[in-house]
Amino acid sequence: METPSFLRRLFGNRDKAGGPAGETLALCRKLLSERGEASGATLARETLAAWRRLDGTGRGEFFNALVREYSPSPEAVMRAAEAYRTGPDPATLAQLQSVVEPLRQELFRRLNTAPEGTATLVAMRRELLTRLEEHPEWAVIDADLLHLFRSWFNRGFLRLERIDWRTSANVLEKLIEYEAVHEIKGWDDLRRRLQSDRRCFAFFHPALPDEPLIFIEVALTRELATRIAPLIDLAVPVEDPERATHAMFYSITNCQVGLRGVSFGNFLIKQVAEDLQRRHPKLKTFATLSPLPGFARWLKGARERLGADLAPLDTPGWHEAKDAAVLGERLSALGAYYLLHAKRGSDPLDPVARFHLGNGAALERINTLADLSAAGLKRSAGLLVNYVYRLKDIETNHEAFVKEHRVIAAGAVEKLARDCPLAASSAEA
């Protein structure tokens, strides 16, 4: 029987096992040559255990070997491509697809058969991402893992769960650990965020049963929230959720660095909005209270064109000064200009804006002095933004953004951007 092509590729390029990663690489080769399902799962478990024992040097050697030994053969790809070009039929197409796919992907699939295989591969990519800048040649490994993760973590496999005070302590602890937008300061803080006028939902995957992939925090209110303090302050009284007319999404946290690039948030927001509307018919407005994480960095460049207008920002405690409101007005105009006109290609420079606008939300309002925490002042100069999800308009807004790169914004936000001094200088230029 003819040796499978992927084995010919593997053993034809094999180096002798040696160095810190030698044992792990030898197990990888053995795993790829194994045909039995049970013995393959055992080998996968042993291989991942060996990888976990490696130190940083050994893991670097392992990643280098994945690039060196497990990439497609350029000669084989050229031959298959030429065969398909001269005779484009299902057989030559299948051969081309076979030789183009990196052997790494088959290795990762087999490693995934081990208990905790998925979790280890996610951890593997997390480490890879932390070192990718130093080793750009490892980008091919990242591309393979991301390709597989987008299939393994597609929406059909995800389970939406509401998180409340009865949820396991293991998961609750992870909410405190992972929260990336508004720090959860211990158990009392978390308990307030889970009371009857608050909601928290998370996506889980069967392979990572106690690991939230992403979670969203919601406040049920009777008005559009424009500051974060009333939503997370422990002293704020608990309201009757049945009287709420607004669902305010005030924090969305992606929990797994190793799953960066796998989209969960767009599904989460829409499903949570539909679930809340079904359970609370009085809810009429679904909106966010969102940071502008790229604003402070952009503002540094803008200040060179604005001169002394923003000089008070250099003074500690500027937001407590008597003229803070005046400075806030300048910042709100700059924030509107930033969201409407600062671009990465054809889309907004701000990543949160790209996310919500791409989901079909509309840019509703810029709020000044809205997040006075150290993190809020550092990343957004205290600004927060309301994006509104009008369920009947989501698809239309999404299409306008994706196809025309058009930002759907309220008239007041557009006027703020027009009144920004940068708008006048851009027009003159």
C-alpha cells in the first residue's frame, strides 16, 4: 500500500530528535504515523504532556520545528497547481488541496483528541502570540491554529449561560480575574453586578466547560446611562428590573487570549438582546456604554495641531477643576471627530467602534467626564460612548457599514464632529 502523502512529507524532512524539544517532536512524528484511534489518543495525551514540560527555550525550538518540518513542500504545491491548471477536475483539485494544507493542521487535529487537548492548544497559541513579534516566521503556525479554532469554536458549539450568584465559585472567580473594562474589586463588587437589576451572560464551549470564552455585563435601567459610576457603584440601590426600559451593555470581555481573532461578541450581544426583550417586554432601548480605547493615543498626535487648548490634560486631577466641563466639551468634539474621521483603512480607527458599528449599532452619543477611573482617564480621557442597537435597524446598519464603510451616527454626534477645530483645519488643507 502506498505511503500516505502526509507521511512521506513528514519522514522525508525529518531531523533527528534532539535538543530540549526532542522528545516532544519525536512523539509528534509517532502520533502522525499512528492509525489506531485509541492508541492515537494516548499518544496525543503523552505529546501534550511533553509539550507542557518544555521551558521557553524548548517551546521555541518546538515552534521552529513546526515551521521547518511541517510546512507544505513548495515543489509539491507547484506540481499540483500545474496539474490543476492543465486539467481542472475534482481529482486534481483534491490533490492541490491536500498538498497545500500544512501538515501542522493534521498534527493539531490529532493532538485535539487528547483529554484537555483543546485547552492545551489554546494555551499554545496564547504563548505563540506573546512571542510572535520576535519570531514573525511563526505566523504560519498562528494562521493554522486560528483556522482550526474558527471551526471548532463556531456559534453552533457555543452555549449561552446566564451568570448569577448561584454559578460555581470557580467561574465567578474567573469573572473577577478576566474583567478587562471595569475592574471588579472583589466579591462584594461582583455580587452587586449580579443582583436583580443586573445581568451577566457568557459563552461556554463543551471542551472548556468552566472557562468563559466571553462575557457581557448588563444594567437594567429606566434611562440611557451616560456615566459608568451609577452602574458599578456598590452604594447604588437595587432597582426593580420589571420597571426597566433600557438594557445597558457596559462591559464586554474576551477571556481567552489564545482565541484572539475568533469572533464571539457579535453573536453574544444579539442573542442577549433577544433574550432580554423576550423576558422583559418593557425594554425598548438596547445600548452600550463603551470606552474609546484608541482615543488617548490618537489625541497625542491631535494635540500637536491644537496647541494649548488641551494643556490642562497634563495637570493631575484636571477632571476635578472648575473648568473641567469646558475642557470636556472640547474633548467631546474631538471624540466625535475621532470616531467619524480617524480611520484604519476605510473603517474607524477605534476597535470598539469597529466592533459595534460592524454589528449594526448606531453611534448615538458622546459622554464627557463619564469614566473618571484611572483606567478610563488614561485610555479615553474620561469619555464614554453610547452605541444603540435598534433591533429593526441592525441589518440595514450592518450592510451600510460593511459595504459602504458608512458610520450611522446621530445628528448631534455629526454636529460635534463638524464643530471640532480639526474639521476646520482638514477642510482648509
